[in-house]
Amino acid sequence: MNSPQQDPFGRTIDYLRISITDRCNEKCLYCMPEGYKGWASKPDHMTADEIVRTVEAATHMGFRKFRITGGEPLLRRDVVEICARIGALPGVKSLGVSTNATRLAQVAHDLQKAGVRSLNISLDALDASVYKRITGGELATALDGIEAARSAGFEILKINCVLLRGLNEQEYLPLIAFAAERQMPIRFIELMPLTRTDVLDDSNFLSVTELKTRLGPNLRPLPDYRAGNGPARYFALEPPGATIGFIGALTTSGCCESCKKIRLTADGKLRPCLGRHGEIDLLASLRTGGDPEDSLRDAIANKPEDHEFLEAYQPGRPMTAIGG
């Protein structure tokens, strides 16, 4: 197996996020635009064999960290099979899944046995009515999934919360207490323009900088703390003994400097950057006899220095189609 490759800006690329479906059983305001039906006309999602073949090729190029995403990946019936086959590949150092947890109660133990090491769980509110307003789903099913994950014995469990001014800003203290009680790191994520450009305005955007100020002087930096492979910068908050990560793609300088990831969409496109439009059609190449390593090399070579979110970025397709 080779050492990881570097992109044109000297970043070592060793992390592949793989969306296995753009379907979701929730309709989060920041992820799925109203009326989105993209999945209905896309029968060309990658098969389990194609996904595993791509991951195997990636390990030969030095990729070591992999995360299964969606949409909601647990909607796919073969998700446990896909995870087990990836987890068994030599060279896979870390395998994670991102989920809204609403189907986690049924499969948590199977995922852990399949080799999944970590879960990122979306939880934007603990008030059931606020949760439903943001996601369209039922809070109770997500909480049941979180408890199932805690009992299954995963190495790392993290909570992700997207900050939405006027919607869930009253929820961050209850969420911090919830995570601290369960010894789970919680990450607060700035809203990004991944449904429409006009999703960002003063009425709904809450920066991580403002949230840090609200949390006050008891917030202590943890410069050496790592709870995964993402760009979060972590802090400790005493009380309640919480570990809090902040992801500020729009307001944190240097956010892209440590980016080591490439994304693979459910329909087989490699995306070097979440916040730019460029894609490479790995699946079309694969189905005509191409080597996935060639497409992966192209993606690394075309990885840009930073995103375009601050340049009136208009997404070509929404987050649910790109992969979380």
C-alpha cells in the first residue's frame, strides 16, 4: 500500500466520505430543499460491489479513513453489508457512519460488529416541536437511536448540531448538557449555503464566534484534542464538563487548511470540495472498465485551496445529493 497523496496545496489526502444514498426520511431545512425529488430519477446509485471496489482502490493510494453518509445511509438495506466489507479491507484504519439516528435502534449493534468505529449523529434540538420544525421528524426515535448506539460499544459517538438563529439557538445549552451527561463530544456547525444561496441571511445565520461569546470565559481551548477526522476546533466547558467542537466554514479563518477529504456522491461523482461545483464521474469510468484510482488521482489533483461559500455560492445540487 502506498503513502497518502498530496493535493496541489500540500495537504495529505487520506479521507474519503462516501454517500450511499441521497434519500432521507427527514427534511432538514439546511440539507434538503422543499420539493426535492432528485432520487426519483436516479436509479444509477453505486452498487455495494462498486463502492467496495472504489474503497479498495483508495486504500492502495493511501486513503485510511472512510465515512458512510447520505442522505440517511441507514435507509439503504445493504448498509451493514457495505460497512462489513469495507471494514474488512486491509488498510482501513477508521470507518464511521453519519446518521440522524432515527433508524439506529434497529441496526446499531450490527454496525458495530461490522467494524464501524464511530458515529456522527445529527441532533439539532431537544425540544420535540423545534426538532420537528427543523427536520420534519420525531425526536423520540432519534433519542432511542442514540441510546442504542451508546449500548452498542462504538469507540466514538459525536453529536452534530447546525446553528439556526431564531430556530434552535435556545437549544444549545440543553444540548451541551445532554452531550456532557453522556460523555459525547458535541459539535456546533455554521449554516452553509447548501440548499439555496438565500438560506444565509441575518435572520437565520448564527456564527460559531457568537456562540463562543455566549458560552463565556469558562470555555477553554483543547488544541491537541481530536474526536475524528473533520475540521472542528475543540474546547472544554466547565461546568457541565462538556467537550465542544466548532465548525465555522464561513467565519473561521484557515478552515480549509487542514481539509484532507474527498467526497463520493451516491451516483458516483467524486467531489474534491463541498463548497465548489467541480465533480469527476468515477462511476461512468468504472462502468466502462476504468480504474477508480485514476478518478481518485484526478480528484486529488483538482482539489481547490478553499471553498466559495462567501462568493454568492449557488449550489448545483443540495447537501442531500452531495453527501453529508
